Amino acid sequence: MFYNGIMETTTLTNFHLLTSQTEFELEETQDTPPRCYSPKPINNIPEIFWAKRSGGRTPILKTLLTSACEKNCIYCPFRAGRDLRRATLHPAEMAKIFYQMITAGLVQGLFLSSGIIGGGIRTQDKILDTAEILRTKYNYDGYIHLKLMPGAEKDQVLRALQLATRVSVNLEAPNQERLKDLAPRKKFQEELMQLLQWADDLRQSFRYSNKNIRIPSIVTQLVVGAANETDQEILKISADLFSRLKLSRIYYSRFSPIPGTPLENRPPENPLRPVRLYQASFLIRDYGFTLEDFTLTSSGNLPLDHDPKTLWARTHLLDSPVELNKAEIPLLLRLPGIGPKTAQQILEFRRISKIKSIADLRRLGIPVDRVSPYILLNGKKIIQQPALW
């Protein structure tokens, strides 16, 4: 076992309890299905998850400093007053455990969150103290993701950006109206959006002051299906966060009822709904889509039966297909099955030769069945043999 034999049993018990309760913090370990963390513990240690990061998947310790909380968010397992076994670790204890896991080769990064006790400022100090110990006492220079607590000060946001590889703020809802139903003691603009704005402003100052400094990424999380919010509301705030604050990622956490909370009898959200939101958010972030490009139901939600890119193509391209040998990247990115990498490969291929056949499409990694209704090759539609049963 990686633990130091001198470490107190109580410390380890609290550590295991805290890490077992982080399933509700989905950043780093959630993506469109399948989920990105391992369904089985790594080396029989349940606190380690596989996180999807650039270059592959990385073993991450995902944990809390405390599961005690003074907030009363109606969906949250840690809400004040809920019958739950709570635990707390001091920053030095958490840092020591994590560093032992690093030196044992079990993990390659840390995701650190916390319940709120004594206010956001005090709680943020504890999170920063943990990262400070890792960076200075243990000289750890690897990946750290730190949560920014509601009510934290701008100087604390600055220090978090100096210490972390990534920071995040849980917006939870797309606007103040929805947030008051979901988290009555939190303020959307003053406490949550303000943190994101500060983080972006400070990142800009980093860029101007030193070109070699590490610029942390910023992400957020929204709860889907707990406050009667619509996809239209979610996509509106998502588009704003991507364009104005340059967030790297927005996570959509599917509501699932927790016993002992006011929403314990509310049905869980359809698991396909956050999938469609992820797809739409990637189209906004990477493909040039706007809110007006999405087909929505009368209730303001994305249809679940087809992905939003295919729905756009059916509406706009079935009767006016795209000439694949002439289209530029913005239009290529509107085609189902073609992403930024494939679009660039198409342009490079066309510098040498025209795309003439299904074989050429497959050579480029283009899914023929998905793209064929919407393209022309040298002015002609693609004719395929019907698939055999």
C-alpha cells in the first residue's frame, strides 16, 4: 500500500470517505458516453479515476477537503441538514496523501473541491493552502485542478491561477432565475459569474506580462434537469461563456435524485439529454455554430432522436448538397462526420488530386453513410449499393 505507515488511521478513514463522495463532481471524469473514468478501481484504490485530457486518459485523484457544507442546494448530497456522514482533512494531510500517491506512481494529477464551511473565502484559503504545500514543500509541478468557491475574493482567484493547471466554478444553473430554485443561497452574477470574469481578466494579464507563463484553463458545470431549465437557456449561457470568457469546456451534469434532499422524488433526467448538449456545445465552440443554427422542440429543448449537426444538415443541405472539391473549411465543418482534423485533410488532399470516389472518402476517414446525402463529388451525388441484411 502506498500510505505511510505513520499516517493516522483517522486521517485515512476521512480520506477514503471524502473521495468516495466525489462522484457528484463530474469535471475531468465525464464526457459524452462512455464515461471517461474507469468502472473499476485502479490498483484496488477507489479514489483514482481515469480523466480524459489532451493526449489520452490520465489517472487523477478526485477528492474533497470537506464534505460538510453550509449551503442548502436542493439537489446536492452535501446540503446543510442532510443526514450524511461528514469528513474533513487539513490541507497538510491532503497534500501528504496525494504526494505519496504521486511518488508511488498511482496518479498523475489532482482534482480538489470542497464543501463550504465558514464562508467561501475561508474555504478557498484551505484549497489554496493544499496546492501551495504541493507546489512549494513537495515541489510537485504536475496537473492540479482547483475549484473556486462562491464568495471567493479576486486575490484568491489570482493565487489559484498561479498554482493550478485548471480552475473551475460550478454555475449549476444557466441564469439567476433557475439558480434561485436550485441553490437559494448562491448568487449567480455576484458570486459565480464574477469569479469566471475575474479568472478570464487575470489570464489576459498573464498573457501580456509574460509569454512563457502557464495559462490555466477555465471550465464550469451546469446541472441538467433539476430546475426546469431549457436547452435554449443552457446553450445561450454556453455560447456566451465560450465566446466572451474563452472557457475550455462546459460540463453538463445529468440530474439524478439523492435520498434525503428536496428533489428525492423527482425523476432522473434522460441520459441522452446531456449528450445532445455536449454535441451542441462542441458545435458552438469548435464549428462556428450559433444558437440560431439549432433545431429546438416547442419546449425549447434539443430533439433527442438525432444529433444537432445532422438536423442542421437535413434542413439546409439535402436540397443543396456541398461540392466536396470546392467547399472551404467553414462549410466542410457543417457536414456530419467531418471535424476540424478531417476538414484540414480534405484541403491537403485537394492540393494533390480531386476527391473522386468512395474509396477516396474512406481514405480520408470520412464516414460515407453519414456524409453522402449532403455532398457532391465533381457535381454528382454519391451512389451506393444498398446494404445487405
